Amino acid sequence: MSSAGGSASASLERTSAVKTRFPSASTPATRRARGPALAALAVAAALAATPLPAAPRFACDGTEFNFGTADSSQTVEHTFVIRNDGDATLEIKDLRTNCGCTVAQIENPALAPGDSRDIHATLILLGTSGPQGKSVMFRTNDPDHAVVRLVLSGVVGKSYDLTPADATFGEVPATESATLTLDVASRVGAPILDVKLRGTAPGVFDVTVKRPRFGGKDKAAITVLTRPPLTPGIYRDELLITFGPPASFTLPVRVVARVPEPMRVLPSTLSLAEGRDVEERYLLILQGAVRGFKVQRVVLPPGIDKAETDELPSGDWRIRLVGLHGRPSLDGQAISILTDNPTFSTITVPVTIVPAELGTSGQ
């Protein structure tokens, strides 16, 4: 029995004597394994100790403004606020828009660190309809925002009906009043509060407003009329129609009228070269406000031999002058054209004599 116990004890002592051996930290293999890791830590520590260069940082809380639904006669305005969240000056360059209906402004394009700046954008909706997306664009010296795009978006519709679309008269007589009536109505029940002329052509136009006997105040018949007598020329004004809530805007309507010349003579002055004879020249009498007249006779000064008249299919007249002599005595004389119109019974065409070396004009 004792022999067996002694053998077991000896075996246990040998087992306990076995020890686990780990590689030494200073062995060549361990040093090779730790080398790259230590180098990476050293580089990271060096980078952490190196301060980053100062740089601008562009920021904007909202780069798109949706104006919802607006009338085509309105103008949309919005202010975008931009900031410099960096630690160097932020520069705004080449501020522009993608269409002529949009205008953008900034007072000072250089933002110091921590500064903010307003970019005021205006969008003119006149002549537009449907979904809109207009852009304000610029460049910055922030590499992360080299190009910035600010957007004005929304839907343009009409809250009114206007027939015709403007008050363009065309030709109007100089001595009689002409009228043009526009029918206007709000689509959203907005009352018509005021109708007036802007007054850029004072004394030329007048306006009257007639509202329906029954119904609301959101519709009217507006009559624009001219106020004779008027001299020849083109006259422009603007009709301003102001709607109340919920539309709350003023609609500008173009007003244009043209008073033609009674008649025109081409050329208005007959020039002849001194000392030179000309076989023929022509004068044209063109109809204007005065129409349907007849040329009855042409009275010529000495130095022009003959005149032949011819009525054209258009109602205008052509006068052929035959045998023109560039005598000094002709200078300051005139050709008299007699018509059957009682208001413009005589049309006068001056004659001038110019030095031969200067040639002639008004032919």
C-alpha cells in the first residue's frame, strides 16, 4: 500500500513542476511586432500637437425659401442670412442670379470670423406662371462650399381676370376722345378698393369705374379715355388697380395711345446742290390722322420747272418734280402743296441750296 501511495505523490510533484513559459517582451520577435504600432502612435501625437491653419466655414440656416402660391403681378422678397463659423475671413464672390427677373444684393462680401450677413433677394413674378425655382449663386473661399446656390421657389398663379390684358389703344384721333373698357374680376373674392392712373402722362387720359348693380365689390368695368386735343406723339401711363384681402396687391396695367401726325412729307426739306441741274426728284405725302385727302395743285418757285401728281393705291400721294436748277435764288423758297382738306389745306416743303462740294440731303 505504501509503495503505491509513494508513487502517486512523486507523479504529482512532477506535474506541479511544469510551468508555462511566455515570450519575453524584449525578444527580437516582440520588438519587431511592436515597432509599427509605436511609430503610428508617435505620428498621431505629432499631428495632435500641430495646430490646424485658420480657415473660413460657410453656414446658412436655410438655403431655400418657398413663397407658396403668389399672384403673377406680385414681387417676392426674402433675406437669406449667411454666417462665417470659421476662424478666417469668408469671402463671397461673383454674386449672380440665373434670370433677369431675380435681383440679389449683399452689402459687404467679406465676413470676419463669427460675422453674419444678409443677402436680399427680389423675384419679380410678372409674366411668369406655374412652378418656379429661381437661384442666387456665388462662390466662396470655403473649400467645402466653393459654390453656393440659394433658391426662391413656389407656384405662380393669377388671382384675377382682366380682359383685355392692357389698355393699348393703338392710333387715336387728335381732336376726338377715344375709349377702351377693361373688365376686371377677382378670383378669390378680393374687393377692388381703388382704381387710378399713375399720372406719367398728365392730362392725356381719364378713367371711370362702373361696378355691377348686383353682386360683390370684386368686379368692375374700367373705362379709360383720351382727353383731346392731343398733339402727335406716343403717350404712356399706368392704370393701378388695388385689391383688398385676401389678395392684397396692386395690379399695374399698361396704358398706351399714339396720336399720328396729320400727314407726313418725305423729304421734309428739298436740298439742291448749288450750280447743278437735276432731272427729277420725288416727294411723298403720307396719310396720318388726316386721311382721304386730295392733292389739288402744286405751286412751284422759279427754278423748278414742273410737278406731276399721282395718287397711290394706299391713298398716299407721290409728286414728281421735273427740271430742278440749283440756283442761289432758290435758297429759302418753298414748294406749296394745296389739298382739299380744310384743316391742312396747304403743305409747305422748304427748298435749300447747299455748296456743291457738300452734296445734298433730304432727297
